[in-house]
Amino acid sequence: MNKIYALLLAFIVSASLSAQEFEGTFKDGNDELKFENNKLYFSMDEIGSPMTNKTGSGTYERVDDYLIVNTDAYSGERSSVTKINGTKKDTITVKVVDNQGFVLPGVLVESVTSSNKTLQGGVTNNEGKVLFIHHPKTAKIRLYSMGYDNISFDYDPKKDYEVRLIKNVIVENAPAVFKIKKLDEETLSVLFLSSDFDAGKDQQKALEKINKKAEKQNYIPKRLKKEYKPYPLPNNPR
């Protein structure tokens, strides 16, 4: 009898765990979670950064009402720079475009030393360009624009640069944490709590800490709806 009871209990637990698994794609506007083969792809704004979607993917584990995603090295499109032969002796030009090649005005561009001290700073104009005077201590050029995957690169005084910024901030090789609740078969309640989670010595305590911070700031969970692929239309009979 005890053996039968144990088997029955194991079956109930297994069925319960199976029912808790997530699958499919859930979206709300630009926010998206895609569960596939025990991996999660996400593109969503983290609490405290409402204007910046963060994207990444990796295997995940569920701890009570939390998902901890162990993000992989990102394999998708990312920001890049193209070096062009310089046209002037005393200055360099940095031109910034988006992933479709359209110019991006208002991007902060800085020249920095090897110790990351800012030497010069400027904002791209309506043509997506900013000019810098050559400085012997310049080691790198770095760019920042909210909502984009920012970039820094080595400085060559003989070159001009065209920088291509990609939408969304990439999360990779770091634990990301979501608070998640299944409201029904088609709806998830989700809060993106952290893109760089530090579990420390007590993972549960660390999870509760970042959740309490979100509650204190009155962050409202997103409601993501499951997307279904449309059935193919039958061929018209002749």
C-alpha cells in the first residue's frame, strides 16, 4: 500500500510540475518572452528602465514565483563600427546610423583615455555626425544612446568611423531574473527584476530583496498574452 501511495504521489507531483512548465510565445507590445526547449528568449524592459528593452536568451530554472535565466553569449545582431580613411588631418568624424542605415541624431559620443577618463564629448547632429580634434591621449571612442546597444572601440587617428547602433541592450553571460505568474492558459504576469542578478550566499533571500525593492517602487507587472500561429487556409476546391 505504501509503495502504491508513493507512486501515486510521484505521479501527482510530476503532473503538477509538468503543468507549471511554460511554452510558446507571450507578447505585449514590444515586450516578448519565448519559451522553447527549456530555453527562454526575452526582449523586455527591466524595472527602472522603462525606455530600454533588454534582450537575451538562455536556459532557465524556476524558483517559486521566479525564473532565473542563465543567459548565453548573444548570437544575434549587435552594434558594430566601420573604419573609413580619414579626410582631415586635425579632426576625426564619427557618423552614427541605426540598423537600417538611417542617421541617428542626439547620440552621445566621447573620446576617452586608457583609464576611461573623458577627454572630449559631443552629440551627433541632424546628419548623425560629430567631430573630434585629435588628442594624443585618446585610446577609445565610446557611444551612448538610450534604447540602443551601446559600443566602445579603439581609436585610430588616421580613420573616420561609421557606427551602426542596434536597438535593445544585450544581456549575456549573466543571470537575469523575472517574477512570473501564470494567470491562465493564455496570460502571464511578468516583472523583469534584474539583468545582472547576484545570488550571494542565500539565493532565496536575494530574490526576495529585489522583489521587495520592486514592490516598494510600485512597479506594475506586465500582462503578456500567448500568441498562436494561424492555421493554414485550405486550398480552394476546383
